[in-house]
Amino acid sequence: MLKGLDMRTQSSMMSLIKTSFLIFTVLNIAACGQLLANAKKEFAQDLSATILESDDPETIKKAVPSYLLLLSTMIKGDPDNPDLLESGAQLYGAYASGFTDSAESKRALANRAFEYASRAMCIRDDNFCDAKSISYFEFEKRLATIEKPQAESLFVFVSSWAGVIEANSADWNAVAELPKVKAGIRCVLETDETVSNGNAHLYMAMMESLLPPTLGGKPELAKKHFDRAIELSDGENLMVKVLYAEKYARMLFDRELHDKLLQQVVAAGAGPKDLILINTLAKQKAAVLLVEADDYF
């Protein structure tokens, strides 16, 4: 039973989910530095937008590695720019989660994402420079100091941390850090649940779906978070419904809810521009889950 629990937890976690002048005089240093930082931030944001608006995941899979290197080069030239670091963390994390083909590559990409997110969080708030090494209880105390303007940065940090745990789910030293990540997500929800269109609720829903009720899980909490994630995204983030079906409905063997959610995804449009890529992936995954449903149920 314990072995089965380990495999189930690891399998769930494996499912468990933002670039380059001369300064002529001392008086121009601050102005030029700010101009460059803004230009880099805008480039990173435009790059992320271009990727998210694509309806061709295969092309994105082939193209993004070049942009990862470009973004890393820009970060190397401006290592203390938290906006740039967070853009790098998000892009590396997204690629690790959705596109890489090997476990080794996934771990490397997830580790890079967390490195960037950690540096950004430390720059923004030095209370979190040693977040990995402090105790859970000390971490909770520092989370209590988080204010609403910090919620988005905290979410980038803890979601990148979750990505590392997912990529290293066979390593129980990594899995042991999950309570800190969960506490961080909970803090984001308490501070500003609307961050990233409610995706913090999706992360919490996934965490609450790790175990079935017979093994101490609390699927009713997972359902609450899935429903709220759908509400906050106005139902336009189709991946929420796919994961709702895969992680919650399948866990409870609720075929009716499972098929209803997936059929809604298949029948839906592409959605707003910034969700085209994720919704394209969601539609593909929904179709596969529907085909496999008879074997599962």
C-alpha cells in the first residue's frame, strides 16, 4: 500500500503545472539604465504574448529554445532585474512543464526557472533569500509579511518551486518541500486570489487532488478550488476543466462530470489571445482523455 501511495503521489505530481548600450555621461546612467530595463521588460512581455497567442504547439516547441537562450543572455547582462528574471522563470517553467521530451531536460529547465524566480524574489524582498533553507514555521512567519503588490512575484516564485518538485518527484528530499509551496500558494490566495487569472486556485486544486479520500485526501477542497479557478478565468482557461476532469473526476470515478467537462473543452472556441496556446493544448489533451475514458472507467 505504501509503495502504491508513493507511485500515485509521484504520478500526480508529474501531472501537477514568463531581453540587450553605451552610457556617455554620469548624468545619463540612471535614465539610460531605466530605459534599457523597460525595453527588456517590454521585449520579454511581447515574447511571452507571441508564444501564448500561437495555435501551433509544435512550432512553439521547436522555436522556444532559441528564445530561452536569448532571455538567459539578457539576464546575464542585467542579473539584478527582477522583471527580467521573472519573465525568464515563467518561460523556462512553461517549457519544462509542457514541451520538453526528457526527464533530464525537464529537471534542468525547472531548476533554471526556480533559480531565476528565487533571485527575483530575493531582490524584491530579502526575507525570502533563504526560503529553501529555513524551517517551515519560519517560512510561514515570513509569508505573513507579504502584501498585495507582492502577490504576483510570490506566485511566480512558489509555482516555479512546484515545477522543481514535479520534475524531481522521485526525490523525496524535493517532495518534502511541498508543504512550503502549498503554504506559499495559500498566501497568494489570501493576499490576491486574482493573480494570473486565478491560477493559484488551480495549483491548490492540483495539490488537494494528490490523494483519494480513502487515503486521507480532501477532494471537496480540490473541487472548491477548481470551481473558483473556472470562475475567475470566466471559464476561458480550458486547461482548468481538463485538469478538473483528469485529477478530480477520475479520482472519484465520476464519469458524468469527467465527460461533461471534456466535451465542453472540445466544443469551445480558442478563447482570448493570451490563452490560445494553452487552450489548444487543452483541446488536444481533452480529446485523448475522452478516447481513453472507456478503459479508465
